[in-house]
Amino acid sequence: MHLSPLHLLVLALVVLVLFGKGKVSNLMGEFGRGITAFKKGVSDGSAELEKEAAAKAAKDVTPSDQDKV
């Protein structure tokens, strides 16, 4: 099924009529805050993984083959 710009316009008008401008605006604001929170969570998770990897590397004192005599 292919949606043309006319179909999208009609759909947008129906949504505005059913829910009103204020409700749609609030919904889009919540959606935007959700995306922002998701991106922050992904960023924080990546930073946490990097921190854990650095801590593990710092704790690893196993001698390598080159260090053995």
C-alpha cells in the first residue's frame, strides 16, 4: 500500500479533528521527550560500558607471553 501526500494530509486532518490541536501538540511533545530520554540512556549506557572495559583492563595484571622469561 502506497501512501500519497494527499492521503497523509487527510489523515492529519482527521487526527486534528478527533483529538484537537492541543492534544496532538502534547502528544508530540511527549514523543520528543521520549526520544531525548532514549538517546540519553543509550549514551549513558555506552559510557558505562567503556568505563567497565577500562576498569577491567586496569585490573588485568596477567603477564603476557613477552613478559615471561
